[in-house]
Amino acid sequence: MTLEGSDKAQAMLGKTVLAGITYLDADGNALEHRQFVGEVLRINDDEGVVLASAVDGEELFLPPTLDHYTPAAPGDYTLRSMELTITNPDYLCTWDVHLARGNDP
């Protein structure tokens, strides 16, 4: 079965995802933390989870590991990096991106 044909992928379409991404150097030290929020436009094997940013409408591409997207508890969530508050997002996810030695600043 393809990713886009899964029940969870179908349920996520049109839903709001709040994502946090931490970038780490090769030694595991945090370099940067970014937050994103958007509506799920599509989910497929080639692109992963594609969001339309709630900030500017740009497409954001997130990993396709759907088990990593968990239902969000109702409430207000503040994206500190943007001073933006999102009420009742549908899903939350966090990712750690480990830069290979030589690719870190």
C-alpha cells in the first residue's frame, strides 16, 4: 500500500499540523530550533507530508513517518519563534535533524 492510500494519511488531509524541528551538529549540540504550522495539502511517497504554511502559504515538506504525527490535546499552542498562537491544532510532531560532520557550521 502506498503512503497516500493509508487511512491515517487520508484522515490527516486538511488538518492542522504544528511541527518543531531541532537542528543538531555532528556532536549532538543544538544549533537551531524552528517551528512550523500549516494545513496538510497532500501526503505521498515522493514528497512526504506537505503543508501549506499558515504564515505565508508556502509549501513545507515534512518526513512521511506518519506514526510520528500525534493527535494534539485541545488548547492554545504558542510558536515562540514567531510569537504566533495556534488554537486546537490537529496534530503535533517534532523532529531532530542531525547534520553530518563537515556540514555543520
